[in-house]
Amino acid sequence: MPPKDWDTITVDPGTYTENINVYKRLTIQSETGADSTIVHAANSHVFNIATDYVNITGFTMEEASKGCGILISGANDCNISNNIVSSNYHGIYLSNASRNTIINNNAFSNKKNEIVLTDGTSYKQIINNNASNSVN
């Protein structure tokens, strides 16, 4: 059965190769945390969030060499927490997105930028993140 709005999806520990497009209001969380739940990009963004009220917590997101670990575009009221975002083109990228919370993430060694806020992004909370070692 496909998930419904407001469902919680819990992901078992492991290494996955995926591109996850989120079009429903979901909480997607790892069972045991970012150190043991790793998602490598299959091609574009690891997580592409395109709707409001999405929560992503407890993942390592890697190898989106032409995309983002997490892209939030046109989505509001999302919560991104307790993730490791590395070896992507951009780490966490918000575009035309409001009232989002980015908290307790470790974004490092991405090719371009660690955390990007652009194009009408407003009323955000960026709290207790580590952003380091990008090329720019």
C-alpha cells in the first residue's frame, strides 16, 4: 500500500542507492541514525522534497555529484534534522521555501556548497549545523 499524507516511514539500517522524490506530507526517518542508514544518489538528488510538512531525519546522503543531498523546492514547513550530507554537488538546498527548520545536520565536503538558501526562501530556522570543507 502506498504511503498516505502524514504517514511515518521508518527505514532499516543499510546502504541504499536511491533518488527519493517526496510528494506527500511524510516523516521519513532511519531506525538507528545516520551512521548506519546511508543513501547514495542513483543520479540526481538524494531527497527531492516538493510538498509541505515533510520531515527527514537520521540519514547519511552521499554521491549526488550533479544534485543535492536534500533539495527543498517550493515546499514549506519541513524539518531536516540529524543527517550527514556529504560528497554531493550541494548539501542542503532550499529554493522558494518558507518556514523550514534545518537542525543538527553535518554537511561537509560537498562540491559546491553545504547549505544554500535562495530564491524567496524566508522565515527559516538554521540551528546547530556543522557546515565545512566545501570547495566554495
